[in-house]
Amino acid sequence: MSEIRFERYLADAEATAALGRRLGRAARAGDVVAAVGPLGAGKTCLAQGLARGLGVPDEHYVNSPTFAIMQVHPGRLDFHHIDLYRIADPDEALGLGLEEAIGTDGVAYVEWPGRLPEAIPGDAVWLCIEPAGDGRRIRLIGRGPRSGAWLRRAFENERPDTDLGNTGIS
């Protein structure tokens, strides 16, 4: 299967969270997002939207699990929010339970996947986020049948590589 890409400019945090909600509503058990971007780019904001799209209740505060490494939030599907920023060596990840969280019964959102690339399945959605003016630019890339199908469900009425502009995400 060829890769599928969607690229978006998002004007603000609300548009970023809205994209996350859209992905969450289209997610299925076992889906994985590998989120790449600099500190402060909006990875956690998108994760908050994804959690809401998965039905994680508002009273479950979703923040970056930098020090905890992984947090699980119950919803329609469990949301496994993983932040590998503090992992300096793959051996540090042993015993964290990542193998039970990534690609299994819930949806895994992995920030800083480059710190432990072997933990990311080949058929994950890669999300690249970077500041762009007052907003951010996001690229979503699916390289396999599962991740491609997820992106197609999330953007079913759109063609890949189209730009929603400032208000097109709901």
C-alpha cells in the first residue's frame, strides 16, 4: 500500500484540539500515533483533543506524562498517552509496560517516538507538528493499511494533501 498524507495549517489551540477529536472519533482499538515536533509545538494539545474524541471524560485531565512516561485514560477506547522525552537509553523503557499499551486494546499516542523507535509499529500514523506563524502546520502520514484506513475514516470527505485552512476542522 502506498502512503497517504494529509497536511493542515491550524490557526490555534482549538483547531489543534478539533483535529485530535476528529482522529479520536475515527480511531479503532490498536491504532497508534507517533507524534513528532519540538517542545511547545502542540503535541499535548492534540492529545487532549484525541482523548475527547475517544470519549475520555472531561474530568480526566490529559497532560503530558513527561515524568510518569505513560498515563492511561478510560474512554470508548482506553487512551494510552506516552511521552518518551526522558528516555535516554532503550533499556530505561524495560518494565514500563509499553508493549501492553502500544498497538493493543486501546489507542496509543506516543510523543518523542524517536527516543524508542523500535516500540512504534510500522503501520502507525506519523504526526509531524511544527509552529507556523501564529498557528501550526501538521502532517499526518499513514504508511500501511491500518493507518491509511484510520486517516481515510477521519477525513472521509476530503482528498489527501488538501488544506483545511483556519476553520475547516470540526
